[in-house]
Amino acid sequence: MSLNAAQFQKTLIYECERTPESVREDMQSVRDLDSESEKLQAKWRNIVIVSVLGGIGVFFWGAASRGTDVMVAMWVGALLGVLFVYSCLAYFRCKRTNVDNRRYELVSNLVDLVGVDLDRSQPLTLGIDFRAVNEQDKFVRKGKAGTWDVRYFSDPWLRLSGRMLDGTNFDLVQTELLQMRSKVKRSASGKMKRKSKKKTGFELELRLRFKPSKYRHMANLKVDAEQAVQLPPSLELKRVRYTDREIGLRVACKGEWSVAEAGDRSSKVIGRGTDAVQAVAMMFLSLYQILNLSKAIDKSSPESSPETTPERGAE
């Protein structure tokens, strides 16, 4: 079943278990809907501006008029007022459905990235929340940062899972982080002014799940696991976690992220900051490098028996 456009624009939530090809088609549908919302938003914004300017003109015309011209000016002003209210409502409705382009472009790129080594007999499980980061249900807490009052938001907007050709299952989560800061400050003239600013960041978490019999010496890696992780300079390693059944990696970045448009339009980059596709690719490579280290130990100890080990990690 293809994307239900009406339902999607109502919730801005996309969830599915589908083939990579179907996901690409749905992301194209989201791209088309978003493009239409952008055009409509621009249209209604212009109508709002025209209605305001027209209302100002009618006001001065009515003030300088006499007799029936005053009544005409009042009727025209009322009509412009109705147009203003309607166009404002339409503008904000279109603004809500004008989603972040980076999200569907990133998903399209990630499907291309994992699609080469994906087990096509198993569907991709995908969940995308296209709503804004500062939605009320994404609010975490209030706090202080120096003299700033801070409202913290956390938005785990992307969840992607699938199975690779070697039987390894993966789970990927991207979380947007937002700090909305504000404070009241006295200016040089003695007036109290409110200042506000935003700080952004994001986290990526990737987990690989495998059969213990395939990698029997994960516990013997020790610090080698951390040394095998290679990331873009802008990313900070938060945690490496591994057991005899899974291995996980969590990284964080202070700042924005970017992504190239998927497909033939890849020359255009949306956003600025860390390349999210490159970051995910390097996370996959790092985790598979750790698994290969374990396999190297397996080959050097062919008669060793499988071990069940407690979870080990590095913060």
C-alpha cells in the first residue's frame, strides 16, 4: 500500500515494514507533498501581506472620504479583514505540513546505503516523526545554564531496522536535541529586554545483533573495541557497548547536520554541519571492524568454545 497522503499530513508520522523500493517511493511522495506545502505557504504569505497593505490603504481612503465612500471603505475593509484571517489560518496550516527536507532525504540516502548488503527477504522497519523538534510531547525538562533559563527537548525522530545478508540485524536511531534559552537583561538605557537563542545537537545510536556462535570472543577485545571506532571529527564517542549477542555504538554532535539530496540531485546539500550519511556509514564500518577483530580471535583459537559474557562498555 502506498503512502496515505491525507493521513500523513494529519499526523506527520510515517511507520512501515516495507521493501527498500517501496520506502523510496514513499519518500518521493513525502517530497512531493512537502514541495506543494512550500508553494502554498509562500502563496498565502503573499496574500497576508497584500491584505494588510490593502487594509492600511482602505483605512486612509475611508478617513479622507465623505458620504457613501465611507460605507464602501467599511465594506472593503471588512472583506479584507476576512481575507486576512482566512489567509493566516491557511498559512499556518501549510507551515505545519512544510516538513524538514533533510529528514526524508536522509532516509532515502540511508536506504541506498544499507540496500547493497540488505537481506531482501526481510522488510525494513521504519519510523519517522516529521513533526517539529519543539512539540510539547518532546519536552524533557527545564533547567539553568549560567544566567539562561533553558527548556530541553529530545526528539528521537528516526528509527530504522533491518537484516543484513550475513544475518546480522541492525537498529539505528537518530535523536534531535534542542535547547531553547531565554533571559531578561537590563539594557544600557535601563530598560528590561528579553533575549533568546537556540542551541542544537543530535545523537546517533547504532546496534548490531548477531548469533553468539559467529563471534565467540567479544569479551576478549577489551580496549581494542574502542580503538577500532573511527568517526568524523565533529562527532563525540559517547559509548561502546558489547555482549556476546550484540554490539552498540552511540555518538553525539553539538551543532547541525546536513545531507545531500538523494538520487540524481546529489550535488545539492541541505543544511550545514556534519554529514549524517557519512556519520552512519562510519558507524557501520566501525562496528563491523570490531566484529572482525573478534572473528580474528576465533580463527586463531579454532577449538575454543562459545562464551557467554556480561555486558561491557565504555562511557
